[in-house]
Amino acid sequence: MHPRTRSLFATAALGSLTLLLACGGSTTSATRESSGPWPAAPSQVTYAAPYGTLLPAAVTSATGTTSPQSATAGEAFTLSYPSGGTAPSIVLDYGKLVGGYPQFQVVSVTGAPTLKTTFSEALPYIDSGDQPPYLETAFEPSRALSTELSSSSGFVKKQLLQGGERYEKLTLTTPGTAVTLKAVGLDATLAAPDATADQAGYFSSSSSTLNAVWEAGAYAVELNRIDAYKLPTPWTLSSEGIRISPSNPAIYQGMGFSNTGTTTSFDFRVETGGVSWTVNATFPSTVQFTLNASDDATSPNTLTGSEGGSFNTFLRSSMDPIALATPLEPGTWHTVTTTCNPISPIGDGQVSVTLDGTPIATIDPAAVRAASPLAAAIPTYLALGTSGFFNEEGHVATVRNFSLAGIDFASGYKTYTAAFTDGDSSVLDDFGVGTNPVAVVTDGARRDRQVWSGDMLVSAPTIYCTTDNIEPIQGSLNLLASYLDSNGQIASVLAPQSALDVTSNRSAGPANPWYSLGYSMYFIDILHDYYLHTGDLGLVTRLWPAAQKELAFLSSQQDATTGLISTTSSTGWTWHPQYDAYQTGLVSEFNIDYVRCLQHASALATALGWSTDATSYADLATTVKTAINANLYNSSTGVYEISDTKTGYVAQDANAKAILFGVAPSDQVSTIFSAMDNALATNYGNMAYDSTYFTTYNSGAGVVSPFASNWELLARLEQGDTSGALDLINKLWGRMVASGNYSSGATWESLDASTGYPVDDNISLAHAWASGPTAALSKYVLGVRPVTAGYSTWLVRPQMGTLSWASGRVPTPYGPITFKWAQNHDGVPFKAELSVPAGTTGTLAVPVVSGAQVVKVDGSTVTPGTSYTLGGVTYLPVSISSSGTYTIETSK
């Protein structure tokens, strides 16, 4: 388990709990098994991401392969491609998603074979490989690699990572050749196991589906965890320049989203294939160019390019190849200059390229912008940004004498120069290609591999109830807080390699780290949850100044008339970039989130002793809540509108959050749930929006979002609708853990509402934002949660639904809380075993089952506190005032 010391944690409370009755318990904390249906605690952390050298678990298929099953033991097998015959192949299955550096040993070769290796998360995509990560420079830019082999190849290990794969396919592409390989596998060393079996969280119940879902969420987050200083760089510093291997775009960090009108110049020498660079680079857009040398296999001696970038969610347009007047030979030095005119009204946004002083291309963004609906909606995206480098598969180049000059909207004319030849490692940080300075948790094992605050809102609670490794949460929070916009907005998306030491050269951050107003406010929610689960007031104190600037920024976005936050196309980006990527005007979800943010800010201010601010934030939360109900609730439809300009639809996230965060009056809750069910229901859970909305904004293709559904899941559990919540888990997340071609062992980013499968090969099958049921099952169904900071006081209240039993453990700073419960087992209406650590107190809410209201603790009858009802279940509160292991039974 991640090391903790209790002295680090303050006991300041985020709330209060009246202990209703003290009762005696055993004086030992040693676990003793009561008779019950629950199994023994697991002897290993089964959801820990594999670490070290990984071998395939099985061979899915093989043709033209001798001894294919040997691959599972790391032993030799042979691929043979006879002249005039069929290309051999072998498909390896790692059993579930894994990630690391692909590697193999060449034993022998016949001829000069080329080995093609493809990777995919799902079996249907293995022939060509699924979509690669396009925002992460430490990961291979391709899911289909070709390697020329010889008798001297020996041990081959790739320089960059494959983040998430279950399947790997090896194929020979050269007739008349053969190769014998062994030790085919992965070097998985991104995140070492960090929790022991006797301390890590677990969950088990009478439902095998719920158990698999809990584990899939835990595993998904572990696949997204990266230890500090683990990511590699695709750039190699030398006295001649920087050698750039195939990689995704790495852009200069000092001129970002607010920059326009740039001139970029650099010297380059093609080692093989060509050199690639990007200009006007922001998230999500970029203009990309490649100078293909005479040895390029597909388009020699040409300039090729595209506008819109490799972020394939956003449509892009490629330009026709332009032939070079003089052949571009590898091994020779050249100079290329790219000029991007400022955008209107200053300029026309044209982009021009010169090679050794000779013009070779002029591109009018307006000519290709029509191919992208997003770019047409936000045309400035394709005329803003910074510059950087990438390289295509099979291309390697050395670059030196880089310069960039441009107009920054905030600070005026800016320049940056770097020789690239002096071995100064700060250049790596300047372009975001160094290693990661802190441990982080990212969003997707394969895609995007970025630190997203929205995903952390879900993944951090998953960590608290599983490994309790708080280092990636601390690192991610510190990273996000390091990047403040000039208006105070905190970053909401950053590459793990982003520098913590933000100098003037990196002040803009990577592209546009201020993705979303909504995501930026999540920082305060994540910080609040961190304090609640850890009690660590030190980190809160250090990051509070950044949080205050974020709160001031949010206040500045409030509409003067209604008091509600009003968003634009620049601030209104949200979680669904595949369709209708942003919401503008008075948006219900953003304002409901704002209420929660202010409530959490008030709690943190109280813990820090900022009483005046705490009162101010609480009062503002009440004011905004009133304004939401006055302006955005539609009494005729019984739901909150998407916004004041987008009405008549049903949104899952806004309405679920209105219930969960207490914005919706209690007498409207059942109406909202009914309206959601009627408008959103599918066989795979509720859609993110109703079908009319998807017809208007997504060509009728409905989407089921685990991220949006997380809020409905929590809202139902908070209201005591345990049956509805478990039904949602079974329909939506049960689909993910069912065996089949898309089974990954982890949780998926989204589902097609009509098929229950991912829409395409771009969808991540190990996405942290989909791990919500893991924390929900531990907090509500098992029933263990903190009440005051760091679990100094806690509540254990099981929500059983139709389950017959559940068992689990939840880590805390004081040691784990272990709880097991069963209903109607061996003639006992309710039976439980609770083990709690020293230094904590709390309440066990005993559910009344079959009318049994006599409670015995360790065989002695106790008098509970005042009963209460949640979701039709009556609970009898019993105070636990000392550490130990307790057995609880009820009778009539």
C-alpha cells in the first residue's frame, strides 16, 4: 500500500456526524471469519496492472507458422513466406489489455524479411491495428509497425510505448523469406504494483457481474497510472542536433492557443524517409507538413501535408503532394521556413513554405476548411497556435537551429530560438518531450494518455477505494495547478510530460490546456475529494491560491442578469467531442457543476480557516441554485433544459447531477428519473441525450456514455434507488465485462446505443472516466465512506438491493476498513462483520431486513439510535467508538 503516516493528516472536518450510541467491541483488530456466505479476502491484488516482462496468454490464430503455441512460453516459433505462397501470420492474445515496449528476439532469418506488427485493444481491429494515440509523444504514433530483419538483428525493443493492447499480430510481408523469433512480448514498466493484498481494497458480492465490473474499473485506472520519470522521449540530443524518430507532434510550449501569425525556421538533415513539422498547432487542430526524401517509399521528393491534424475525431483535409524541383537526398542539410499569416482582421491566415529560400507551397486555410464542420464552426482554430516536430513511420531526421516568432494576443511579439545542438535537456521540456516529472493518472491506456480533470473526477475516487496510491492524484493536481491562464482559469488537460517549473517559455502550456470552463472547475471538486479521503491539508494549503483564482475566473463568467455562468464556443467545451462539442449560453450542466464546486470550495475554506470566504461561497451556491431552478427547469417536461438556447431535449448528465448535487427539489426527483427513463432508455443503459437530440446533432447515432451515466448511477444510489442503480450497472457496464471480441478486462469510453459495442476503433477500451461503479459499489453497496477528513469518522451503510451478500475492504489513512454483510442467511435476517482501525470512530447503519429490529453486537443486544429510511429501507444507527472487529446480527 502507498505509505502513509497519520501525523500528516489533519482532523479538520468537512462535515459532522453525531455518534448515537457507543457499544463495546473486541479489543483486537485481527480479522476473524464469521460464519457467512462471503468468501475469504483475496490473497493477491488481481486488478494490479502487469509489470515487467509480459508474454502472450494464448494464440488466437496462426497460418504459416511452426510451433505457434511456443509463443506463450517465450519460446521459438517460425514464420515462413514461400515465394508465390501466402503471407504467414500469428495473432497473440494477452488475455486482457496490457501495455509496454514491444520486444522480441531474432533467432534466425532466411532472406531479408520485413516483419509487420499490429496492435489492437479489440480483435476486430487486429489486421490493420486500431487508432493510435495522437496527443502523446511518448507513445508510438502507429499501431502498425514494420521492422526490417537480418541475422544480426538480435534482441529488438521499440523505443516508444504501445499504451494499451490485448492483441498483437505478426506478419511477414516479404515473399521468399522466413524468420524464427522467441521472447515475443512486452516490457511493461510504467507503473509498479503498489498495494499489498492485506491492505488493498476489494469488493465481492453474490453477483458475478458486479464483481467483474468493480474489478474492470480498478484495472482500467491502474492501466492509466504512470509512475514519475517513466515516460521515454522520441528525441535524442546530440552535438549535431536533435534526432527525431517517428512520434506524434511535439510542439513548443511557450506560444499556444492565444498565438497567431508565426514564422518558423529550422535546419534539417533527413536520415531516412523525411522530416515532418507542424504549425498553427493547438488542441485540437494543427497544420502538418512532411518533406519526403528521395528514399521515401510512397511519395519521394514531395511536400505533403494536412490541415486539421491527426486528432481524427475532427475531420481534416489533406493537400495534394507538391513535387520538389530538386531531389531531397538523405544526409544533406537544408533549411525550411514556414510563415503563417495572422488571422482576420489582421491577415488572411495563409500558410507558406520555403525550402532553402525557394517557395514551394502556399495554402489558403479557407480552401480546405469546408471539409471540417468543426473548423467551419470555429475557423480561428486553424490559424492559431505554435510549432513543433513529429515524424512518420519509417522516417528519421536530425534538426538544429530552430526559431519561432509570432504575435501573442496577451503579451505581443514573442520569439524563441534554440540551437538544438548543445545538449541542453531543457529543450525537451520546452517541447513537452521530456519524461514525466510527477506520477500521474491519465484518461486512456491507448488514447489520449493525457491528464484530464474530467476523467480524474471519476478515477480519483476509484483509486481511494482500490490501491489508495495518492501519488498520481497529487502529481496530477500539482501539474494542473501549475498552468493558470491570465484570467485565472486552471488547466484542464495536460500531457504527463508537462513541466512543473512553468517559466515564460512554457507559460502557454501545451497547445490549449484550458480546454473547458466546466473541466477547470472540476479541479476544486477533485481537491475536495482528495482532502475528504486523505485528510492531507498540506496539499490543499499549497494549491488553495490556484483554486481561489479559478473561483474568481468562474465568478467573472456569470451573467449579470441571471447570475448564471454563461459560456461561449471558447469556454463551453464539454465531455463529448464526437458530436456537438461545446454548449453555449446558460448551460444547465455547467451551472449545476458550479453549485457543487462552490459547495466544495466552502468546505475547503472552512478546513483552512477562511470562514468569511466559506460563507461567501456557500451563499453564492444557494443563489446559483435558485437561478437554475428559475431559468433552466422546464416544469412542463419535468427536466432541466440543456441550456436557455437549446431546449426541448433530455440530457442525462445535467438532470442526474441536479439530483445528485441537491439542485433539484426533492419533490421533483421521481419526475426527473421517470422522464430520463422514458426518453433515454436502451438495452445498454440510458443514452447521454434523447434520440431527437442525436438526430439533430449526431446523424441519429445514439451514444451511451459511461461518464454521463456515472452521475445517474450516483444519483440513484444517493436517493436509495439501489435496484435502479444496479440495473444500470448490469445493462451498461455488464456489457463491457461480457466475454467477446471487445472484452478488454477494463471499462470502455462509450458505446453505440444500437449495438452496445464501441462505435469504431477510435473508442478507448480502457478509459478511466468509465470506472465509476468501482467507487460506487464500495461506497454504497458495500457501504463504506468517509464522513470527516481522512476517515477520522466514517459511515458504513450497506445498500443491498436484491443481493444476498457482499464483502470488501476500503483503505483509509489509519488502516483499512473491512466489512461483510449478508441478508437472510442461515435464518438470520441480517448478519455482518466489521473491522475498523484505531484512531477512527463511526456509525454502522444496520438495515432492517424482514422486520428484524433487535441488534446484537458481539452477541450483546444494543440500543440503536433514531431510525431513518432511505429508498424504502429502514436503518438503525449504531455507534462504533473504538477499533476492533465486530460481529453484528439482527433478529425479531
